[in-house]
Amino acid sequence: MSTGPALVAIDLGAESCRLSLLQWSQGKPSITMLRRIPHEVIDHGVNGLRWDFDRICAEIEAGLRVCAGNTKDPIQSIGVTGWAVDYVRLDTAGNPIAQPYSYRDPRTTAAMEAVHKIIPAADLYATTGIQIQPINTIYQLYADKLSGAPISSPWVNLPEYVLHRLGAPLIAEYTNATHTGLINAGTRTWSDKIFAELGLDASAAPDLVSPGTVLGPLRGALSNLPAFAGAQLIAPACHDTASAVAGIPAHSSGTWAYLSSGTWSLMGMVLPAPILTPQACRHSFTNLGFLDDKIMFHRGMHGMWLLRQCLNTWDQQREWNLSEIIAEASQLPGPDGLLDLEDPSFSTPGDMAARINQQREQHGLPALPRESHAAPRYANLIFHSLARRYAALLDDLTLLTRQRPEALYVVGGGARNEYLHALTANALGIPVHRCSVESSTLGNFAIQWARIENPSGPLDPQSVAAKASTLATVEFS
């Protein structure tokens, strides 16, 4: 094709949402990020940690109007990606019953214990292949049950909810649905057995669709804008990590691993089938859906979340620039010890510097200064700890898959961190390639484009990879 379709990609990130517009001029693509919507979890006290999703959706609608005003060609489709596990429950009129809980809300602690008394963790993993962690939707839904919430009310994960607000039916896109912990890895369908054993209502779950499914036209007031007159809604890989991996231009280049580096760090490989062994469960690897019925086999852990929480505490003292922190951290010697990044105390928002120091003191190490001037020291400690943990995960991947990755591709915000990149390359001993910071958006666009080019039949992963390669050369403006 000498040219391509005009598309909109909405990416719900854990710290900000972004709306981007793909356009073409003289056969060349350009991508413009037209709106960035910062957001954070809000503590509602007894009502828990929740997202202000009404505000996010209103900002998304405003962003779509900006996209309509900035395109010279009709927009052919809109796709939405986002973080997994969180969901909205709907009333009989299809409206949210309440603002959605955040996966960081501690209500899942008791729910997780209760679920495992009914279905042992090892049995859950053998069925679903999903890393046992309290954020999974299964524990959130069971927390609803324990609280007396109406468990028969329909629920839908957040990216698919945005699509629904724009006119799509209620659906669960497969890559996103696997992260719920309720999909049978063998049949790739909702596990009726798990729903029944936990007393959850399977009829409340949305219908499953494959990545790249066309969900119908944009509806509502936005559809009256000329730019959106013929726009279709497409479920790309709604799980942002799946779209980010789809945006890596490396799908036919030997054995490789990926690292999604942002609020979370996720390291893994794309495999033809899940690994459901007790050994994989012990190492806490997860099997998530990908394109062409393949599996993203990876291990998730805290990433830049730790530093962001430190900075949130210090912002009142000094508003640090991340590039400035990285530059200063790179001039420091290596830390006197490394963090255990799996510490459960790191999971919730708050004074992260205090928690880091608590762990250091438990290991017999001196506390770091609590003031904001010490930010580069905390960053240095976090970056070294991440790099060393990545090396251990690469060894685990080799053990579990019986193949050693020849290269690592880094996507997400961490791809711009040159210091962490150098530490990671040194720790792993294999080539480490930095891909787009906005790889989720590139993958979203590539899947939409491939589907528009071939409106029916299975989504061709090679076509997606080729389009991702074309888009990977484009600088975001």
C-alpha cells in the first residue's frame, strides 16, 4: 500500500491515558499524540482505592473530538488498550454501579485466602496458567461476593468498557480476559468449573472475542462529527502488554525475549502453547493470551512504580525531572545492597522511601536520607535492583522454556532510560534493544490496520508484524 488508513489509538496506562492519531502523507505515516490524561488511584477511605473513571472517560471523549479536528482524512477505526484485571460493574440500564476499584486495593487479600481454601493455588494455575497474585480479577470478583455486592451484575474490563461507551457491545477481548484468572488455558474459554466452585455468576461475564475483532460503528454524539462518520470500533489486543509485544518489529528474528518496562516490569517470551507445570507455578510465571492463539509467558513484578511513589512523596519538597534523576543516578557508585522487589509492602500507594528503608534495615543496611535531595540514590538502588532481577528472570525463562533468548526487546517508558538499559545489558549478557516507548499504541495501530486491510478471517500475525515494523520507524509528535 502506498498509503494507509487514518486510525485512533486509545491507551489506558496505569499513570496516564493517551490518545494518538495515525495519518498518512505521500505514502508515509505520521503519529501524533493529541491528548495525555494523567490520573492516579484515589483513596476513598472505607470505600477503597478507586479510579475516577468518569473523569477519564470524559477526557477520552474530549480527546476524540481533538482527533476529529486534527485529521485531514476520515478516521476508519478506533482501538482501545489498557491495563488488565480492573473492571466496571453495570446496572440494568448499562450504567456503572460505582467507580471501579483499583487492583491495588487491599480488599483482595482476604478474598485470595478464601478462594484458595476452595480451589488451591496450584489447581488454579494448572487450569488457567495465570500467575497467582492478588490483583487478578478472580480475587476482585470474589471480594465483591464477600462484601455482599450483587455478583450477578454484568461486569466488563476497563478497555472493553471504553469501547462499550463508544457504541460496542459488552465483550471480553481474549488477551485481556486471560489476565482475569478465569480462562481455561486449554479450551481458551471461560472456566465454568471455576465460576461454579466459587459461586460466581458466569452469566455476568462478557462474551469472548479474538484480538482484531470489529465491534461495529462508533455511536452517539461523536459519530455525528464528519471525521468519525464511518469509524468502526475494533478490539485490538486490549491488554496493553499484548499490544506492546505486537508492536515489536522482531517477530521472525530468532529466539528473543521481551521486557515491558513501566509501572510494572514484565519479562517473557512468546510461545506456541502455555506452560502449566508446577515448576512454572513455583517461579510465578504467567500464561497470557497473544495473537494467533500464542501465549505470552512472562513474570510480572514492580517496576518504575517504586520510584514514582517516592517522587509523589517528595513533590512537595522538590519537583524532580526524571531525566535529571537518571543522569545524576548514573554518576553514583553501585548501591551497598539490592532490594527484594517482591516485597508485598511495595504494592500499595504511599511513602515508598520509608518502605525501602524498612527493608534495608531488616537486611542490616543503613537507611537512606528521607529528603528529596536523595532521589538519585533511590533511583540508583531501584535501577540496579531491577537489572539484577531481570538477569535472574532470564535464567528462569531459560530453565522453564528450555531455550535461551538471544536478544531482549524493551518496550514502554523504561525504553528511554539509558542508564537502566546499560545496567540491564551488562547484567544479562545478551543484546538489549530499545523499542518504542509507545509500543502499546504501535501494536494497537498495527492490529487495526491489519484488520482493515483484511476485514474477515483470522488476524494474520505476520501482517501485524510487518505493519509494526513500518510504524516503528515513526517518531511520535
